[in-house]
Amino acid sequence: MLAIGAPPPISIAHVDRALMSVFIGLLLVGLVMVYSANLPLPSNNTESVFWRGMRGHPIHLLIGLVTMFLMTRVPTTILHSLSTPLFFLGIALLLVVAGMKIAFGPAIIKDGAVRAIPLGFFTLQPAELMKLFSLLFAAAYVIRRQDRMRTFGRGLMPIGLLMSLVMLLLLYQPDLGSTMVIMLITAAILFLGGMSLRVFIPLLLALGAVFVLMVVFTPWRLDRLVSYLTPCDPGLVQTTGFQLCGALIAFGNGGVLGSGLGTGVAKMGHLPLPHTDFIFAMMGEEIGFVGVTLVILAFAFIVRRSIEIGRTAMSQERLFAGLVAQGIGVWIGLQTLIHAGVNTGLLPTKGLTLPFISHGGSSMLAVCMAMGVLIRIDIENRAVVRRGTL
């Protein structure tokens, strides 16, 4: 018999092999595609070094896998108790980024924003970690105030004020993409936790109004929205429509089966950030419609398993674990949907990484931590079943 709260033993028999296989498969796809995105021109032999082409992605991957394994050793009861400290740690890190921008200004602005804290050879983007920390905090908040979730004053307002602070700090960087993901994840957790529709619907409308106002009162965002409608228009293709037009051309070049790994031309100056924000378009060119469809199906499988794991935990009266598992599914699914939507022209251009695949150490760390938490919840679900059958 296992003691309550004791870490269940972890072995290959206790891990969802299908989930792990799909997860590792997506990581391997990312490893190949990031390298392909940075392949040099054949005439430039000085740049044809594997590690330079990978931009440190294998190291990010290794750190992510180690972190994932460590997270599988952390009981959800401990995550529950640490949810508030982690959330305020995330706010503190966001305040550090804001302080850096105030103190150093133009000297550290990169691509129009300040989002990362330099840590020697690496940088840390607190916004990526804040996705997981906000998810954990929202799930724990629902547990604490379960009897008040159908009211505005005692249910929504306290967490609403805290999330407003997070939103302001993220928009100051600015990072609209992470802001959208974090706010929608939090809203989903509150809804799954029992928030009344009378409160939830006005919340969504308020969030929508905030984003509309941000677009209207920031000319460069409005220009992006206008160019999203006709990105290849001669008047826009060299400015705000450049990214989306390049992505659409890449998909057109790829066709059904793709041009072949490493043979895409869009990444050679025609498609900005082919290893991060527009890696899905680069994949569309090199592995085609069939390849990207398989990748989307892999993400759909992870989302479905997350929801199933969450429902199982809830059926065992482990509400916090259930909310966290379903929240991870919402996070992965939402971010994948936005990334793919932006790359295919279904959504206005906004920079977001593709989970498990895009280059980016902080993003890889955050999603691998989330997968470790999800696997841990599944292991605990199986341990509860085993205890029940003894």
C-alpha cells in the first residue's frame, strides 16, 4: 500500500507510453526542423557548423527533458502548496524585466521589446514560465474559493486584480501573444472550476474589449491587422505584410508532400524567424500538407489525453490535479492553434512559439515542465486505481 501523498514509484509500466511517444516524437520533429531552418546557403561554408546551425536547441532540449523528469517526481500536493509562491515569483521576474526596460531603455530593446533576463550564456523569458505559474495559481484559487466562484466580488475580483497586474507587466514589454495565452488559460481554469456564466461571459467580453482597444490605440498593431486581410498587396508586402505573405508562399511551395527536408527556400531571407514564430510555415514548405497535418494530429492527441487525465483525476476527487491537467491541455491546444492560425493567415500576425518544436529555451523549459506535471498527474491517477484494487 502507498501512503497518502507519497510519490508513486515511476517505471515504464506506470507511464502512458502513447503520450510519451507522441511527446518525444514532437521534440524530435522540432530538433530536425530547427536545424533545417538554420541550414546555410551551399556557398557559405563558414556557417555550415552543426552547433551554430542549431542555435543551442539541443541544450534547450536536454534541459527541458531533465526538468520534465524532475517534475514527474513532484507530488501534486506539493505543487498545490507552492502555487502561490511560484505565481508571485513569476510577478517578481516580470518586474525585473520592467525594471530593466526602465533603467536601460533603448540599449537592451530587441525587436521592439524587452522580454528576457540575461543569465550568462542563456536568457530567461519570465512570460513563458508565467503560463505554468498562472495555471497552477488559478487552479489552487478555485479550490480555495470554490464556494464563491459564482460571485463577482468574492470570486472573480481578487484574482482579476492580480491577473490585471500580470497583464500590464506583459504589455509593457510588450508581449501581446503571451498576454492572450495567459489570460485565456486563466479564464478557462476559472470556468472549469465552476465560475458562473453570468460572470464568465462578461469576463470574456471585457478581455475582448481590452484587446480591441490595444489594437485601435497602437498604430503598428492596427497596421498588422489591416495587412492580415491582404498581406501580399503591393503596398504591404514589403512592410507589415512581409511575414504573412512569405508564410503563405512557403505553404504554396510545399504543396501536398513538401519540397523535402532542408530544401525550402522561404527561410533564406524570404521568411523571418523560420526557426521560431514561423516554423510551422517552414514545415509546410518542407514536409507539405501531409506532414503538418500529422503534426497537428499529434498535438490534438496530447490535448485529448490531457483532458482525459484531468477528468480521471476529478473522478477521484482530486480537483486541483484535474484542473491543472485540463489547463495544460488548454494551454498546449490554444498556443498551437494561435501559432498555426498566424502562419496560415487565419489569424493576424502575432509572435508565438510552436510548443515542443520552435527554438527557444524558455518556451522549451516551460512546456517540458508542463508535460512533467501532466505525466505526474497521470501516474498518481494510476496509483489511486492500483490502491483501489489491492
